Amino acid sequence: TESCLKAIEGADALNAWSAKTPEMALDMAKAADARLKSGDAPAMCGIPLGIKDLFAVKGVPTQAGSNILKGFKPEYESTVTQNLWDAGAVMLGKLSMDEFAMGSSNETACYGPAINPWKVDDKARTPGGSSGGSAAAVAADLCLAATGTDTGGSIRQPAAFTGITGIKPTYGRCSRWGVVAYASSLDQAGPMTKDVRDAAIMLQAMCSHDPKDSTSTEIAVPDFEAALTGDIRGKKIGIPREYRLDGMPEEIAALWDNGMAMLRDAGAEIVDISLPHSKYALPAYYVIAPAEASSNLARYDGVRYGHRATLGKGDGIDDMYAKTRAEGFGPEVQRRIMIGTYVLSAGFYDAYYNRARKVRALIKRDFEQAFAAGIDAILAPTTPSSAFAIGEMKDADPVKMYLNDVFTVTLNLAGLPGVSVPVGLDKQGLPLGLQLIGRPWEEGELLNHALVLE
Ligand code: GLN
């Protein structure tokens, strides 16, 4: 813990932390020492972690990357972080993220963008998003691991951009209680770690059935680490042909081939499969996620949390809502609220929201059919590129940024687990990741396949 705190002090340039809690960290580390001495050493005992600023940590500023939550210190603890503390983990601080987890570059964060520790030229690169602070901090050795959340790729994409491992578990595996909501039917927490084994251990500590979240599963949590045998002989790996996009960069295609070869060398069988509706995943996601967000973000009204605008003489309650929300939400969040409200509005609900829900059901069915046909895991690139430069996408058309999520959003729509593992570097020397998608509730099996790619 002390060495992490020291490293954090020397790494201000990365702008990864939204709040630092060194005193809390040292107290928790002492408590962990005592637990170790007494022989009661749970899996995460004494492990110093960073926590994405989307998780409520009691008494610690929790801003979700937004000015509208300025000054908010929760009175309660998220179930995931409570589970980690119960398992002995140590809290180093909160990590930067895109505002309300909307973004793929950490550039919508109210605390300014976090910076990718990977440097190959003068250009500062994004660590990806929305869990960009988490990825930067793990990659730069400022913490041993971090929590992330993944609604459409926010664990896997930043993991790929920074050369670390990140798993989004099956929807319902981790409780969403105390995690600031973006799109509730898609949001899932997961670990961002240095390797697959750490991911298995930390995921185990994070998940539990939680009566406070009605979508949290009662299915027992198996021993994920015990599943890491490295033996994948006879397993069938699906290669979805629809993921081979026109104009896919050569080095991404080569990376994918390389992953297939690694799995084949370990005794798995590579099978061509079709997921015919995956080409509609991105548009369906960018209807469903903003729709849910527009509803979830209605609670920020200047009354219950954080920021309230200064009102003029004669201003009424509607003025307070409007001014508070105009000041508190950044442009990307406002855009999503507008899109979400539009697609849910009476005249357009059937044309957009209902249509997207139908597409979602078809996407889910594609995966179910592949697994029913005996596929054990699906291999695809995590991202269509390596980490782009700060400013490169943000200043362009917002849709350009959305396109970066083309490979990640699909499995969120289907509720499936997915892991990104670093598999090599691009021509410039920046990390690239491959993604494995697994059967629901079989995160251990999935991580075992990922082990082979390490
Ligand atoms: N980049 C995607 C979005 O902006 C995914 C974000 C996430 O997974 N939280 O919605």
C-alpha cells in the first residue's frame, strides 16, 4: 500500500485519480496486516485497489465524472466495494471516468482526461473509456487492480488500450446496488487487472447475490480460480464471420489470426460461425443505452444530490431544474438525454426503442444458437484500433467515437460475459487486445480460455 501511495504521488501527469484516500488506505492496510497475523487471510487481504468513481464509497467523493454530483459524498457503500473490503482489500482512492460512463476515451470526465501511460511519440493517448482512470492506474502500476464497469465496452476497451486484462461478467453476476446507473439493463461491474489469474480472484470477491438488486442472480458463485487449468483441448472456438468488417486494419486481422493460432496450438478447434444480427448491435445499443440513461438521469434535479444552480429573482422550480441540468451535465450527457428522450417519446417509441428491443432479442438468439451448437467461446478483436490520441475523436463527429465500440456492445445486449486480454502490440508499439465471449454464468471457463492467450 505504501509503495502504491508513493507511485500515485509521482504520477499526477496521468490524471487518473478523482479522489485519493491515503489515510483510509493506511488504516485498511494495518487492519489487513492484523488479519493476516491472526491467520484470517481472505483472498484480497491487503491488496491495494483503485475504485472507479461510479461506485459509492461511504464518505468519499463520488462524482461519476460529472459536475452535477460535485460535493456528493454517499452515506452508503456499494455492494461490490463492500464485498471487496470484506475480502480484505485496501482502498487507495477513486478513479477517473467518462461522465456517467458515457464515452470511449475518458475525455468527457469533469476532472479532465486521464492519460494512457503507454507513450510512443509526443502525442498523449487516451487510456480508453469509460473506465479510463482504472486502466491507466493499473497499467502504470499505481494499484494492483481496479474496479471498472461495462455497459457497452467500458472495461474491455480501456483494458485493450492499456495492455491489461478486464472481464465483464454475466449480467446479474455483480450487484448494481450503489453503482451510479447509466443503462440499467446493460451495466455490469468487473475487475481490471494485470493478468487473468488476478481477474479470477478479484471477480470472485466482487460478486454475490444481493437482495438490494433485483437483477442480481441467486446462482452460486463458483471458484473461478480453480477453473484455470490452462487445458482447453477439444474446446470449440467460434469465429463470427460478421465481425470481419470491411476495411478492418490489417494488423487487427493479423492479431485475430494470431489468437486463433494460440488457441489451436493449445488443442482447441476453430470453427467459423455466423452471428447474423451483430451488424445491428451498435445502432441498437445507441438507442437502448441513451433511452435508459435519459430515465436514470432524471433524478439529478438539483434537489437530491450535488450541484444546484444559483437562481435569479422570479425563478421557479422549473427554472431550477433547467438551469441545474444545463450547468451540471456536459455536452455528451446532454446529447444522450436528448436522444433517449426522443426515442422514448410517444410518436417515435415504436420506430426506435421498440425496434431496438426486438433487434436485441435477435442478437441474443444468435449467441444462444451458437452455444447450443457446441461453441464454447467466441474470439474477436476487442477494438478496431489501438489507443487514439487525445482530441483525435472527441473533436470529430460523435458517431466516430461510437464506432470504436463496434466489437464490444454486442455482448452487453445479450447479457454475456466477455474478457479482453492483451495480445501483442501494433506497428507503433501500442497494445492491442483480443476478446473472448463465453456462455452465461461460465466466467471461470471463459477465463481459462483467456489464460491461453496470455
Ligand atoms: N462507449 C460506450 C458508451 O459510451 C460504452 C460505455 C460503457 O460501457 N460505460 O456508451
